[in-house]
Amino acid sequence: MTLRIEELGDRVVATLDRPEKRNAIDQETIDALHALCSSLEADPRTLILTGSGGVFAAGADIAQLRGRTAADARRGINATAFIRVGELPMPVIAAVDGFALGGGAELAYAADIRIATPTLQIGNPETGLGIMAAAGATWRLPEIVGHARASEVLLTGRMLDAEEALRWGLVSAVHPAEDLMSAAHAIADRIAANDPLATQHTKRALRTPRAQHPAIEFELQAELFGSPEKHRRMTAFLERKAKR
């Protein structure tokens, strides 16, 4: 089992678990990610992605990549799985410890929120291996850190450490390794305190291309305005305020 799944009610923790390969992402991992996405599409919950053994994922499995053909590239084997992760209805939190390289970095880029430890080393060294980062980095990374910074990372293949990743906004916080998962769960707790449908609609709006704004917000907000949960939560807020 290369992806260890822990179901915790309102959230799921998925741990990349190939410590002998530094959690390199192989076909079995991709298949497991698709199965996980099927579950979370049917039953939306927050997802926390992390890695075992002090490593998030040191890339795609090079032994498998070496044997892949042009036809395999056109299938977008890793890209399709990471797109599906990014499009999950509820937020995805990447808790990144140590190396997140190549495909591991691209999986982290697919998350909505990224937090890390001081040992973070994240980047895309693909061009040094005669390939390119083709599982989302060329379009996700510019959206996260800007075109100039993404170009530097992708064209040089250099790694960012935790301090630089935080400064660039690639991660939103850095925590000691022993506190990383508790910090991820604290974020999930804050998400869980909110209305799930409002959270899902907010994520959908965030992921919608600029050309479709503001129309997308109007439609999503219209649905929320008709929701019983909106009335319940606003009534509770007004009642609390009246008691102060």
C-alpha cells in the first residue's frame, strides 16, 4: 500500500508511504489517488495530504518514468490524478515535510493550502533528467508565486527551502516537524466549523477562470442565499450579538 488512508469523520488524511523510495509517486500511488478522489467526490470532506518518514515525495518514480513513451506522456498519467485532487469539492491541505520534488512538488501545488517544516526542499528538477514538469507545474506554479519566480524555478531546476517558499507565498506557514500534523488538523478544524456548502462554493469560485467572474459568484451566492443553513447561522449570530 503506497497511500495510507485514515478516515476521521469530517476529514481524510492520506499519507504517501513508500519510505524505501522516499515516497516516489508510482503507478500504484496514482491509482490510489484516483480511488481516494472517487470517495471524496461522492462524500466531500477536507483532505490532508502528507508523506511518511520525513519526506513528502521525492518525485515521480524514475524507474517507471524512464520506460514511459510518447503515448504515455499524452495520457497525462500523473497530471490527470493531480487535477482531480485539485478539483475535489472540499479543501485540500498539503502538510509538506522535507523533500517535495518533481511530481511530489506538483502534487503539493494542487493543494489549496500548503504548510511545511523547516526542512522543506521543494522544486522541479525535471529538465536535468531530459523531461519537463508536465503534471501541473507550468500553470499552477505561476498562479501561486507569479510568472517570473515560477520561470526561475522551472527553468533552472533549483530547489526552494522553507524560508524562501514562505517568503514567496508557496507555503502559508512553517512549523516544527513534530507540530506539522497538528497544524494541518487545526486548519481542518477551522474549515469544519464553517458551512460545508459555502466552503465548497468558495473553493469553486477560487478555482474558476477570471473571465467567468463575477457571474460565478452571483450564481453560487444565490444558491447559498436560499439555503436553510444560511438562515440558521445568521439567526444564531444575531442572537449571540443581542446577548452581549
